[in-house]
Amino acid sequence: MQDPLVRGARQQDQQGVVDLYRHLHPEGVPLMSEAAAPAWAALLGSGLTHVLCPEGAGPMA
């Protein structure tokens, strides 16, 4: 088994993160990708937090 690789999230990871959120919270508040774009960009650029994503693992959900 190969060790999983993780990296810092990129702007293009937004849809995968939104899809994962929907998968984990099916009854949650609907989250629209278009509406989340400014918040995602601000989060990635803030330096206040780090978002990690799997590298080369295919869809996150």
C-alpha cells in the first residue's frame, strides 16, 4: 500500500471540497459552488488556516 500524499489546497480544489461537504452533510445547508468561490479564495489567501487535499487520489468524496 502506498502512503497517501497530501498538499495544500488550490483554487481548483473548491468543487471537490464542496462535493465532499455535501457527501458528509446530506441534510445540511445547501452550499452553492458559485456562492462559495469568494469565501474559498479568501480562506486560501488568508494565511490564518491551512486546507489540505489528497494528491492524485481522484474525487475526494
